[in-house]
Amino acid sequence: MGNQQSPVKGKSGKKALKIPRKRWTRDDTELFLLSVPTLVWYLLFTYLPMFGVIIAFKVYKLAPGGHGFLYNLLHSEWAGINNFKYFFTSNSFTMLLRNTILYNIAFIIISASVAVGGALMLSSMRNKRGSKVYQTMMFLPYFMSWVVVSYFVYALLTPERGYLNGIITALGGEKIMWYQEPKYWPFILVFLNTWKGMGYGMVIYLASITGIDPSLYEAAVMDGATKAQQARHITIPSIKPVFVMMLILDCGKIFNSDFGLFYQVTGGIPQSLYTTTSTFDTYIYNAIQSTAPIGQTAAANFFQAICSCATILFANWVVSKIDNENRII
């Protein structure tokens, strides 16, 4: 915005410091018009649906007379926090909380390490054409749907004609019933999540590495620094702000899980894998498909949202205490 300065007189009658006065300009109008579609989208699809949060505090029932959803919602009885009590005291809550948090911690640590390490290796390659080819190949799985990935996994693990069982039996071993053995699935899920997302993470860090001033590396080479020393003293400190930002955003997802990974890849979470691969998202989906009251399902989802907001604020607070320059809020 443009500024107009007007003098302010003090008690002595002399002119004091000029206070800038803001004025709406044509640039502000153009920027506002550009932001209107995004603003409308957020209002319609993000903030307006938040009214439905009150379902978590209601005993939702259909009122006689064929009324609409809004009428039924407003005229349903209040349940207070009973829906939350039912969710917290259920037999599955501790298991769901454990699985969701531990899987996400493993995802964050391993995925971040692989993405940073891959970005450092690709940026150090002298053959830039080869680097582009490797980058494209690693980025390709990110665009694949979990439904497609689940078919590949099934082709590998199916007990009858799976490729892995074929290799095992060819080497003299016995077939493994993969979909009935829970002990293998934490490793399978962590591997698939890392494989599918490492290309996206590497692109982010590669973009940050590209923005580093080349003269820093030239000075390091003249001083006799090795590739490892350059990465340690130049590259890693330069991508630190991006790494911290991604870490804070990932902490906001620690109470959520990728539904496609846990539900599609496991084949709908069979009973044999229930205690190992179930998370809050799969629990909510199964509850919606069952006859469970919608208020209890909404309470579980609302609990996720509150915890996600709290974790991202807590992570940002911790970062502000350690390195205030890299906080995002």
C-alpha cells in the first residue's frame, strides 16, 4: 500500500515525527481479486464444514417428518462429552493411539533421513543428466495411487503365486502367509511409505540446495574441503530452515495416518492384522461402515483434529526455544 505522511504537532506547537498513513492502491485491488477464489474455496470447503463439529457433542437421530440434515442435527439431543468417553474407554483406543503415533514417528525419522541423504547424493553427482534421470525415477512412485501399489504388493506377497514365496520355495524354504503374519507388516508399511514419498522429499531439498551460492563451494574447494566437509559445513546448514519447516509440518500429522497405505495395501485390514495395522483413520472408516452412532465417529475425528493442532503448535514452540529464527508461527 502507498503511504501518506502527515505531520503531528506536539504540546510545544512544533512539528513532531510524521506518522505514515496507509492508502489503498491499485496493486492492493489486483492482489485482493487474485486471492478471492482461494478465499471462497477456504470458506466453502474448510471453515463452513467446521459447523458439523457439533455432531461430536450430539446424539444424532433422524426426526420424524422427513426433515433435512440441518434440522435433524439441531434438534438432536446433546450428549456432552459422552461420545468422547465412549471412544477413550473403548478397548481399541490404546492400540490405535500406539500404532498411529509410533508409525508416524518412524515415518518422519526415516523419510526425512532418506530424503536429505538422497538430495545430498544427487546434488553431488557430476553427471547432471544422470542426476535428472535418477530424480525422475525416484519421484515417479509419488504419483501412483495406493490402490495401484496394493496390487503390486499383492502380486509380491500373495501366498499362492506371490513372487517372494516363489523365490523362498526355490531356495528350499517354506511359504510365508504374509497376510496372516503381523510381525512383518511394520517393516513392510515403513518401507512402502519411504519408497513412495522419498522422491517428493528429495525434490524439496534439492530445490533448497540449488539456491545455495556456488561461491561458497568454490571457496571451500580452494581451502581443500572434501565433499563430506562441504556437505557438513555448507549444504546441511543451508537447508536447515527447510528441514525444520518440514519437520514441524510433519509433526502436525502425527495423529493422522495415510488411509490408503494402511487400508488398501493390507487388503482391508484382515482380522489377523488388526492389532498391528489399525490406526485412527481406519477405525473411523470402519465405524462409518458399521452401525455405530455417527456422534461417536465424529468425536474420534474431532479428537484427531485437536491433537494435530496441538502437536504442530508444540513443535513450533520447541523450535522457537531452540532456534527462534526457524519457527514458522
